[in-house]
Amino acid sequence: MINIMPINIERVKHSRLPEIDFNNLPFGRIFSDHMFVADYENGEWKEGQIVPYADIPLSPATSALHYGQAIFEGMKCDRDANSTDVLIFRPQDNARRFNQSAVRMGMPEVPEELFLEALYELIRLDRNWVPTEANSCMYMRPFMFATDPMLGVRPSDTYKFMIITCPVGPYYSKPLNVLVADKYVRAFPGGTGYAKAAGNYAASMYPMTLAKEKGYDQVLWTDGFTHEYLEEIGTMNVFFVIDGKAYTPELDGTILQGITRDSIMQLLREQGVEVIEKKINVHEIFEAHKKGTLQEAFGAGTAATIISISGIGYKNQHIDLPSAASRTVSEKVKKHLNDIKCGLTNDIFDWIVRV
Ligand SMILES: Cc1ncc(COP(=O)(O)O)c(C=O)c1O
């Protein structure tokens, strides 16, 4: 029997809200007053609690720290432009993906009702933390990790599921210069690429540092066999616009199934743009650039929504993409998506949950 209601709430005595400069929000460093915590023990989820945001005590032997059973989600909510409602974007999809990650990492699933009710309750409580400023919003971070205080490689028996939230400004301040991976791999068929597992990001840090040393902002990951088929960027899926058509790498188990990616595909089709999911070879992109048919490239993910790619490096070659004036496809779809997220236009696909 899953015990999800009611969620116990312990409120902060003094809110930190008056101390926050909402015109100057760094990404992911300022946390709202409260957090949600639920423990998994003896094969079931215990009653969840909302408590003041604070450090948590952990055993040095905590299983997740040693063997990496840790997963997370990233999602956003905005203020409704026309009411006091807070609009959460596609939370059910994040709940589903969270459980796909949990299964792959040998962790217990979190019942969708628990995931969603905890999220809604937390947002209700900290709704004044959701920024009203342009280009700012609330980022929500549900996560789960193994808590057995034990050394030994086996799935943990105990887990913590938590949600923390933070008001955030823009993730990137300028278009990205990306380096195509030709040595290191983020994911491999049969691996954990489609899961939002902490270890996937850990493995990307070193290649990202090397890319930065070469003057690039991010790595554009490729398949592990040929290093020619493009997969995704750091925390984003990738799109290319060639001759008026939008292309994105097909999902093959090594790529995260992005909710922004899916939203963009639906919106582009709605706008009459043909969208093609396929294997995309880096040479096709360089060839299209040579012929003058590569109009734009962009990354798509919750943190940045849509961010243009200004340059692509591959081995000893580099191309600079056409300038801002030609980014008509991404600018239009970005506006449409942002307008839906803020309640400025019809939510034609029923993506928004109001709290
Ligand atoms: C590796 C990776 N790919 C793609 C995405 C984009 O996914 P979404 O649009 O659901 O945020 C993310 C961000 O969550 C990511 O971390």
C-alpha cells in the first residue's frame, strides 16, 4: 500500500525571500525556503514531508556516493501572465521519465501520484519564490539516491526521494560553440544514455573541460562506434535546420528523450515545418554548410529552452554558422513555446498544469 497523503509540512520560521535579488539570479545556486523528502524502506515509500531547506546528514558509507545509484529530473514552472496561477510544464512526462531512469538504475519507482503531489504541494507553499521577472522562472529538481550505509556492490535497500526548487535566470548568455566528440563517449547501446542518471553527467565532465580548453562551450556527443553520428549536447538535444526542414537525431537508447525536444517537434509540425528524426552524420552537416543549405543549429532542453549554436568544431575543422538573422525557425518556435509556458497563448497540446 503506497502512503502518499497527506504530506506533513513543517514551515520555515523566517523566509529567506526578502534577501533574494530577483533581478540577479544565478542558475542553480539559490534555493527556495522548503524541500520535499520521502524515504524508501522495507520495500515501500514512507510518508513524505515538506521541511525547511537544509543540509541533510549522511553516512560516509552512503551507497550512492560509492556506486552511483542516483537519478534526477529537471523541470520548470512560470507565472501565468494573466493570473496568480503558477504554470508547470509537462510534469507528468518528467514523472514518467524519472521512473524509466529508476528502473534502469535498479532503483524503486516513485508512484506518479507521489511525485506530482509532492511537486504541486511544494510549489503551492513556495509560490512567492516563482519569479515574475522576464527570462526568469522556477527550476524544480526531483532526485533520488541510494542511502544504504554499506560498502558492497549491490542495489541499495533504502533510498531518498527529494525535490528542491530554485528561482533562476537564463542558463546561457550567448550562443554556443560546440565541439563534436571524436574520442570520448557519453553513452553506448545497452548503457544508461536514455536515463537521467548522475553518472552520465560525471563521465562528461572531463571531455567538457578539454573542450573548454580548446575554446568550446560544450561537447556535441557522437556514437561510440564511428564518432560520426551526432547524439546530443551536455544537457540538451540538438536540432539542425537544413533547406527549411528540421532534423534531430533519432532516439536509439543512447540519447535522453527530451521533453523540450518532443515539444519543439510538435510545435514545428503545427507551424508547418517538416521535422525528420534520423541518424545524422557530422559530414552531412559540414556538407550542408558548404552548400549553404545549413540555416541553423540549436540545442533544446529545459534549462536553456532553445539556444543557438554559433559554431561547430570537428577534428581539425570548424564551421561558423549563419548569424542571428537566419535563425527564423528557432526564434519562432522558441517564442511559441515560451508563450505557452507563460500562459500567453493557447495551450493547444494540454501541456500545462496550473497550481
Ligand atoms: C543529457 C540531456 N539531454 C537532453 C536534455 C533535454 O531534456 P529536457 O528537454 O527534458 O530537459 C537534458 C536535460 O534534461 C539532458 O540532461
